[in-house]
Amino acid sequence: MINFSHVTKVYAGGWVALEDASFEVQRGEFVLLTGASGAGKSTILRLLYMDETPDSGDVALYFQGDLAYHSAERMSSARRQTLRRRLGIVFQDFKLLHDRTVYENVALALRVADVPEARIKHRVYEVLNLVKLGPQARRHPHELSGGEQQRVAIARAMANEPYIVLADEPTGNLDPASSHEILRIFQDIHAAGTAVLMATHDYPLIDALPYRRIVLEQGRIVADGVPEPLNEEPLFLA
Ligand code: ADP
């Protein structure tokens, strides 16, 4: 579904944000992208949602086995917008429209995708129920907690049935209880068959998770795999 091959990204001023990064993500996987602040996590996500292009190497996306995007191809912004709708993107700061209701925030994602008006209401409530916010549909974002606002953002990301959810530090602004709730929702989404790629350095949150981790250090992938379970045997002290 995702193929990153020897990708290097250099920002203005010569800053190497990503160096020779290669990895693949298969359909239905749950992958954590970890590393300290500045390690290159957001850069990987921006390359995937086509907000950046690599300086060398290739980024490719496959939807249902077919090549949907290759970073070497030139693409119209309309085409890019269409492809982006099949990536459910979730940000640390939610990016909700504050002058719209919860319902409208989600409905807008469907309207811009030309979903028929008759289907929109049904789908909005479907995804709001997924994040347990159906009853809050008529509220505005400022009437919700941070965790609830992030749940609206996840509902919006799910509206167009994405092939993969890309989440960039989705719990970065939340307390531990709300963070666990958000993680739980991503786990539900994954269990229902959608791939999830979540960038995070919220180590207490992900500590015991048996998911694959791609670990970045200063723009380089230094580990990629499922962590070994901790040895549960008690320590006997003499
Ligand atoms: P992370 O998401 O792991 O915190 P980023 O991918 O945001 O890391 O950033 C990687 C490095 O690239 C950082 O050193 C950051 O300062 C730099 N960087 C990110 N975006 C830009 C940009 N638009 N211009 C210049 N440097 C950038």
C-alpha cells in the first residue's frame, strides 16, 4: 500500500530531514512511527499525503493493488485532492473549522468529494457514532474537550472510507485519559480493516503495544519491527 524507497528530503538551507529512508506498509497494518521531535516523522507523513516531494528516492501509494501515486509523476492539484481523500489525515492540532458545527465539519469532507446530499447525513452519523459523538453533532468545536475535538477530526478523516489513516502526533495536545481513548479508536479502525500509520513520541501511551515500530533518529530509520515482549519473569534478589 505504501512503498518508500531510498527517500531523502532536504529542506531549504540544506537541512537533511530524511536520509535514505526505505520501508513498506501493507494493507491493514498498524504501524507506529516513532522518534524524538525533529527526527523526521512529519516529513514522512507529508511525503505520503503529497504535501512534499522527495529530493531523491521514490514514494508510491497503491490503492487496492493499483499504483495510485508515484512521486516522480507530475500531478494536477485536483488529482492530488482526490487522492488525499483516500488517506484519512489526522493532525495534532485537529484543524477543525470553528465556525461550523461538528456535523458540518464532517459533512464538508463528503461535500467536497461530491457525495450525494441524500447520503451525507447517513454517513456523517455513521462516522460520528464510530467515535461516539453522535449526540454532539449540533455543537461547535469550542464546546468540546480536546479529546472530543480530536474524535471529530478522526470522524472527518474516516468519512470518505480511506485506505489508510495517517496520524501525526494525534495525542500531542491531549491528557493521558483522552490519549488512550484516541488510541482505542485507532485500534477499532484497524480492527475493522483500515491500515493506520501513527507518528508519535508519546512513549507511555505506546509502551506495551505489540505493533510494528519504525524508529527514526535524525532523519534515518534505525529500527523497524515488532518490539520483543518484556521478560515477565520475576527478578529474585538474593
Ligand atoms: P518530527 O515530525 O519527527 O518532529 P519533522 O519531520 O517535522 O520531525 O522535521 C525533521 C527536521 O526537518 C527537523 O529538524 C525540522 O526542523 C526540519 N524541518 C521540517 N520542516 C521544515 C521546513 N518546512 N523547512 C525547513 N526545515 C524543516
